[in-house]
Amino acid sequence: MGGTLERPNYSNYGNGGHSETVYIEYTDATDYQTLLDLFWESHEAAYHYTRPLDTAYKSIIFYQNEEQKALAEASLAAKRQAVSPTPVFTEVRDAKNFQFWPAETYHQKYYKNPCPGN
């Protein structure tokens, strides 16, 4: 998401300021808090990209409304408190301010079809 390139692809998305994201469509059977819990369980919260222009692997939580924003900010605060003094570089951002670009087909549905070698 984000960035300056029109229709970025795997070979150039990091150069345009884009970040890899996971787009999740869910029903009322799953709530946003459950997704936040999965988010924190499934990645390294203290990872920080090392080069200023390398935004491809930033840790970002996107929200769609004010309720989700409050939940995301509360989960980030809880994570920071839980791992203190280790810094957490995760950002909370409004999804409406970013364009989502789908990845190539072979990068889709990773959990169903993991990339070879992973």
C-alpha cells in the first residue's frame, strides 16, 4: 500500500515507497480485535527497516473507521508496554489514505499456497 508507483510489482514496489500488506476481507463472524491479536502473534513487532527508503517491510496496522482506530491504538500501546524497553516500530494508519495494489497471483493466498522454499 501507499507509494508513488502506478501498479507496482514485486521487483519494484520497495523503490516507490510501497509497503507489503495483507488485505483481509472478513465477515461479522470475525471481529477486528481478533485480527489484531493475529497480527501481533504472527510477526516480529520490534523489526525496523534499516534503510530510510526501504519501506517495503514496515509494520503497519490499517483501520477503516474510528472504532478500529481506537482498537488498533490500544493494541499497539499494550504491545509496547508488554515488550518494554524493546521498541515497537508499528504504525497505525487510516486505510483511506492509501491505495491497495494486489500482488502477483503467485504471491496471493500465502497460507494456502506457500512460496517454494519457505
